Amino acid sequence: SSLDGWSRVGDANWQINDGAVTADGGSGFLLTNGAYDDFDLTLEFWDTPETNSGVFIRCANPAQLGAATCYEINVFDTRPDPTFRTGAIVGVAKPLVVLDTGNRWNVYEISAHGKRLKVTLNGQTTVDTEDDRFAAGPIALQYAAGRVMFRDVRIRPH
């Protein structure tokens, strides 16, 4: 219902509409003001098939957000190289199942406990892996193309 606790990075046109934060122009991130190490994150997102977005976790360098400094849980059904499409952690793990998310509400459940990273999309596990590149940092919601909405973002630290 508000952007309290989040900072804008870039020029994406983030706004609140009907209880969801939306973007459909510019490019950039919403970055949590706090940092997290071990946590469970649940959120709902709505995207168009051409949307390029994602959820970035444990961002080691908030001044340079990207897949090289964070774990990027992708939202990009039509990614030109589908290896790390929606449900993947870019550069770390391909999705175990291919799920299209366009034009409807979807639920991501993302867990980071030590080096174990688990992603569930609409009740199906898409990633269950281990990686120790990033131990802690803020969480960021990305907008790069298409239209995306996020709602019911809940972070439970451990």
C-alpha cells in the first residue's frame, strides 16, 4: 500500500495502483532499505508475456544492482536465451519446470538459508540449489520492459 521501506534506483515509473506497485516505463529497481541474510520471501506478481523483470536478493553491492552482484530470480517468459527464463536464478540455476506467467497473478516463494536457495512459482519448485557467492544484502524488485505489478510482498527474516 506504500513504498515506505523502499528506495528507488533508476527511472522506472513505479506507482501504487489498487494495492499493487506497478511499472511500465523507464528502467530501474525498488530496493529495500534493510539488508537480509537468511529469509523467506513471498510475493505476488503480474506481468505481460514480454515483461523483463525480476526479484534480486542478497545484493552485495546496492550501488551496482544486477545478476553479477545479486541473485536474480527472473521474470522474463520471452527471454531470447530461455536458459534462465522465469523461475530461474540467472547464472546459477535453470528452472526445473517451464511455467509461463503472462497476463495473470503469480506467486513466488523464495527462500535463502545459508547457501541453500529455493524458488517456488505457483506451487511448483523451479530451483533448489546451493550457492555461496552472496551471503547478505538488500532485496530489489526490477522493472526493465513490458508491464509488471507486485503486491503482498512479505519478508520473514530468520
